[in-house]
Amino acid sequence: MLDYIKRFLIAIIMALFISLLFLGGKHSEAAGLQAQNGMEDHWIWPADGVISDTYGTRQGTHKGIDIAGKLDTSVLAVENGVVVKSYYSNTYGNVVFIEHPSNFVTVYAHLNHRTVSVGQPVKQGDIIGKMGRTGQATGTHLHFETHQLEWRYDKKNAMDPEILLGKADVGKSVQGGIASIVNNVLVASTNPQLEEGTSETSKEKYIVKQGDTLYSIAQKQNISVNRIKSLNNLTSDLIKPNQLLMVQ
């Protein structure tokens, strides 16, 4: 009887030890992902609209988030990268894949138009297409996916984009060009006022740094504070680090 109790206690201790190792590994993996190049502090939302579906729905088969919006709403690159795919498919419709230096690949699907080609480098905030309903889409929206290392047909490397974009429940309005720090959303505009003869893609962009003010940015960019506010539809002088601003 004593031997049985000893074996039982040893089994419990071993199970507890293995559980702690597993949890520790998962924690380290998550921490490593968040720390990777500080990407969680710098991604921006890819389009204006309303969250219509989130990651993991449809019995776990929905491997991205859906942002419903108006036809031809600008779709932005969430971070610097290189276009690795730009084509039309029966499922994704017009779709763009961007590979980022942080070892992520982002996917922008159901576009009405694609404005970038394979091999083209893009900067954060560049317009890579226009929102549409091509492919297997029931309404006008952007289907956005994030994959670690590479996109696979089985989507084995897919991860929830909200880990890097910030949490947004169904029905919540989001704004393209917004940067996030964890779940704190920083307001910026994706609808800059364009002058006649000026293309949206040619506009200069500036990411706010710690200690910046509208006045200091205006001095650096040789532009007036009022002009910056007008270009970005800002109603106050409040800006925050990682906020994306149009400055020309």
C-alpha cells in the first residue's frame, strides 16, 4: 500500500513538472513573438471600416479579420515590406501578399483594384489597392491575414492579426493608418486632403517619435502646423508616438 501511494505521488509531481515546462515554453514563445523587432508597437490598421468578422470564427476556418467598408476605400500596407504576390484568384479575388522584414507575411484579399506588383518594395501606409468584393466575397470588405514566416495553403502559420493591430470586436469602427501600442489605439487619418493633380501614393508620411510636437514636425518638414492638421483632419494638437501623419 505504501509503495502504491509513493508511485501515485511521484506521478502527480511528474505531471505538474511537465505542465510547468509546457506553460513556460508557451510563455517564452509568445514573449518572443511580441518582442520580435518591436512590431507590436508599429503596425497600422490597413483600411477604414467596421469589423465584420474576426479570427477563428466559422468553426476555426476563418484565418483573418474582415473590415467592411465603402467600395474603393484605400487599403494600406501595415508595415514596410516587399510585394511577393499580386494576382487574381477565384477565392481571394484580387489579392496582394507582402513579406515584411519581421518574418511576417500579410494578405489583403477581395480588392477591387491592385496598385502594386510582385517585387515592388512598399512602405508603411502606402496604398496597395482598393477595397472591393472580388472572389468569394458576399459584400464589400477587406479580408486581412497575418502569417508567420510564410503563407501556406493550409494556413498552418496563420495567427490572429489583432495581436499586432490591437483588439477590435465585431461592429467596432477602425481607421486605416492608425498605429497601436498593445490595445491603445492612436488616432490618425487615412483620408488626407489631396490637391488637384497630386496622387495619394506620392504624399510624404511621417511617423511621430517620442517628444515630437506638431510644431517640431512642421519645422523638420518645412510645413505649417495648420497644413499638417488639414492634411490629417486633426481637430487638436494632440499627437502620440507611432502615429502616422501625412506631411506633404
